[in-house]
Amino acid sequence: MFELSEEHRMLKELVAKFVDQELIPLERQVLAREAAGGKAGLSDAEEERILARCKELGLWSLDVPEELGGANLPTVALMAMNEELGRCAFPFTFPPDSPNLHMLMAVASPEQRTKYLEPYAAGTAKSAIAISEPGAGGDPAGMITRAVQDGSDWVINGRKIWVSRVPQADFIIVMARTGDGKRHEGVTAFIVEKGEPGFIIEREIAMIGGQRTYELVFEDCRIPGDRVLGAIGKGFAPMQLRLTVRRLQMGAWCTGMAVRALQMLCEHARQRVTFGAKLSERQAIQWWVAEAATKIHACRLMVMDAAAKNDAGKDVRTEASMIKVYATEMAQEIIDQSMQAHGAMGVTKEMPLQLMANKVRAMRVYEGPSEVHRMTIGKRVLDGKWSGIN
Amino acid sequence: MRTNGRGLFLATVERPALIQETARQPMKILVPVKRVVDYNVKVRVKSDGTGVETAGVKMSMNPFDEIAVEEAVRLKEKGAATEIIAVSLGVAACQETIRTALAMGADRGILVESDVDLQPLAVAKMLKAIAEKEQPGLIILGKQAIDDDMSATGQMLAALLGWSQGTFASKVTIEGDSMTVIREVDGGLETVVLNLPAIITTDLRLNEPRYASLPNIMKARKKPIDTMKPADLGVDPTPRLTVVKVEEPAKRQAGKKVGSVAELVEKLRNEAKVI
């Protein structure tokens, strides 16, 4: 039986309260703005107020180690909290949005720790990571952006795409080829600071679900030698460190989204009468509800199991892939059924369901599309590397 | 200085400030907190009519008790109290409710563990025993619990201890050895002045309880909770009231739309038979 500790349950309740009292009341404004052609997220003023509240409540630097001033919460607590956060329809995460944290902690030099990691962990500096390229997305090992050493400097040339949070970022981790090795070999991570010559934000790309991504160009972008992050030619493995926890987190968000969609469905079905009977009395609806509840239960257990294993130092890459596929697909299905049960109301821009549907649709693609994860799971199982059938 | 109508100067006498809030010996505050079905849960009556379903239902601190904890914490922050003790009486899981109070700012907890259905008189007697041991200057309770809505424990406790009581408080000010309480009563506000030690029961508008923040949740883990049994307090908690039956309110019939006043009158007369 999986049960949260008393303290972690209280943290989950804190986030639940924060979501119900601070975030969800803003949805109406966000939806109205989005319907009028604006962005489907918080305005700068709203964000500033919400972030101040987060700081006040200690909802900040949650997975950051204590020596860097963070709460150092274990994965199980983080996932329980992220499930609650998932119920909010517009995009929001507690700062710092931390996938880069694990990579920086693993490989940053002492100077880089002071200059980049510490302010990032404290939430005073923001960062982004540029991996994908127009010709290399789900298969990042196919990247062709290249960095060449010139004296003690490095010069980067290439093009990156689908990079989030670029305008706010004080620094960006850029993955580039430095050696002759094929695929995973010869890839090095570099830190490029905001406004550095040759680092060009080519264009903003509006994504469905309220996110924005950016296409970046590096044109003879010259950076000093101390910006190499980790070992030359060995940047690929540390980059992967950010992914496992991120995928579990996506599983938790999807559970929260599905919970919200199912709550809305049930509430509507209990009231709505068609052809003389309540929707809740119709088998079609009952079966959706039953399936949805079962899948939410399964997904939550998968996330918590992987989180507990991760906390115990076990390798959960296969589980993370399973969660990434299962969670995004189950949430998409439940949100879709909730929309369907709401009829015309479900497909209006007044309801948060459409925003959730778009958000989860994008989640099936980023951090590795479902198909790539299925490929990985299949291969690991066939190669006898998954303990679940051994 | 100001003048009267005939141009004579009148001296304004500076009245000494009553007594500073901190002048009194700092005191302990006792806050009883009850574990109840969460206010967001749509309650269901048990099929046998013996009560409300609590199995598998989310439980939380009674919202009025949250207000009581918040008020105690504010008084402590102002320097009017030195220690806040949260007490809960009931099943072992009431420890969670105490822990919530500790995360909001209470300093330690007391759990009186009992599987018996605890009724207001038994709770008041046990709280009296705890008060006699702890000697608090103030006991702040919720005005009622949202499960049984008895609104009795605070008043019974005041009677048993022989202390003053300010029930349904919407504003509390401590001035030395006394306390001014503004009470929400039918038709308005009533102001009463109580001598300490005293009992307050909280109304909804007394304050807005804070969230237990993350650092305070982490600190709460280290705060002590004493556990005892009703017998340790010399109280027999056997229920004295018997619940005969619990049932849901009758379902409302759907309304009807009428086309004219004449039709309305006709229906009121002949269908509803109310005129």
C-alpha cells in the first residue's frame, strides 16, 4: 500500500489550497484573454503577485538541496504536490522550473555553481535549455549545431528550436557537437548568457495549450572557455539527468488534470437531464467514469511507485517512459470525454477543458513523443532490462 | 488645547492608555481543535440512518477551530501570549488535526485518544481537567463544529470552570487583565468586557486563517504531542445523548412555470391548497 507520510500529506494539502484559492480563481481571466486572442497564461502582474505568494508560503526551490537554500523534498512529496498543481488549467510551475537543476548540480564547476547554479536554485536567475533542432527533435542525438575551439574561446554555429522560457532566461544551456563521434558521442554542453553576441532569438512560436517556444540561431557566437558545462564531448548523459524526474512530474500533472476533468464530468452528469434521465444514470457515462477513475488510480500508483524507487536510488528510466506514455494518453482521453459529456458547453472557450485538452495534447509530444518512449520500453523489455517480467 | 463656546481654554486631559497589551503576565492559550468531515465534502447519510458516512471521506480541522488557532497565533505574535497548546479529543487520527494546528503556529499538542463518540459535555469536562493542569489565560474554541453543529462545548466549559465567556466573537482585544469581545448576535454586534481567564468561541468574521507554509509544516514535525486517555483526566466519556435517527433533508420538488397571475392563484388554491 502506498501512503504519504503525514508531513507530505500536509504539503500536498498546502498546494491543493494554493491551487484552489490562488490559481483557479484566475482561470476565468486567463480564459477570457485567450478567447480574445491573447496568451493563455498569467499576465506579468498576476504572475508577480502569485510568485510573491509562493515565496511567502515556501513553495519555492522545492527539490533544491538544503545547502543551496532549498527544501530538498523527496520525489514522492514533489509528485504529490505536482498532482495538485496539475489541476490548474493554465501553465504554472513553482520556481525554479527545475529540470536544469539536476544537470547543473551534476557537472557545474565551482565557479559555475556560484555564478549560475546558486542564483538559479534561489529562483533569482532563470534558465533554458536548447537541445532540439529543426532536423533533430525526438532524436536529439541527430543534432548538427557545432562548437569549435578558437584559442581559449569556443565559437558556436547552428540553429535550435522549441526552446521554452527564452526571453526570461538569464542563461541558456546549449548542446552542440564538438567532436567527431557519432550520435551521442562528441556532444558538449555550453552556457550562453542572455544577449551574448551571435546569440539570436529568431522567432517566437505560439504553441497550443498556452506555451510559447522559440527558435534560436547561433551565428559565430563566441563564448569564453570556462562556459563548457561538464566534460568536453560528454554532455549527453548529464543532459538525460533532467529527464527522468521531469517525466514523472508530467505523470503527476496529468493525474491532476484527469482528476479535474473527471470531477467536472461527475458534477455535470449528476445534474444534467436529457431525454428524461440524468446523464449519471446512463451507462455510457457510467462506463466513462469507471474507466477514468480506474486509470487515474493506476497512473497515480505508477507515479508514486517510480517516485519512491527514484528516492531509493533505483534506475526508473523504463518506468518514467511508461508513465510519460500512459499519463498523457489517459489524461487526453478523460479530458476529451469530459468535454463530450458537457456537450456544446464543453467545447466553448469559457470552459477550462479546451485549454487542458490543448495542454495535454502538447505533452504527448514534448520530453519525448509517445512513440519514441514506446520504442524505448519495447527495446528494454525485449533486451531483458526491465525487472517487471524477469 | 481647544476652546469652549465662550472662548475659555479647556485643557485636554491625556488619559493614560488603558493598560498595554503586554502589561499582563504573558499567558498560555489553549485551543481545542476537532477533526470533522472536510467542508468541501458532500456528506452522505449512512444507509442505516445512524449517522453520517465518514469512511473514506476527507477529514480536516473544523473551520471555526482554524479561526481559533489563527487568533491564538496572532495574539502570540503581538506578544500577548507565550505558548499555544492545541488539544484534540477523539480517534488516533486526530493527531493529524493537531499537526495542522502546529503547522499554523501552535507550540505543542495534546491528544486525548478515545474511540467513543465524544459529546460536548464529556469534551468540556476533559478540557476542564486539561485547563486545570495547564492553567491557560485564555481558551479559544470554534463556535460550533460543522459536523453536529452543537455549539455547546465552549459554553459548557465556561460554566464548568466558572470563567467568563465571549461567544461568537468577531473581534477580540486584550487590555491587561480584561478582554473586549465584539459578538455577532441577532440584529447586530454586542460588546462585552471579560475578566481573564476567559473562554472565547470564534465566529466566521474574526479572522481569515493563514495557510500552514512549507517551512512551518516542516517545523511542525518536531513539535511534541502528548497522548492521554479520558481516564487519565478522570472523565467517563460514555455518551449521554442517543441519536435516534439521521436522515437527509426531503428532496425539493421541481418548480413549475405559470403563464399568468390568474393561473398562479388557481394553482395555489387548488393544487398547493395554501390559499
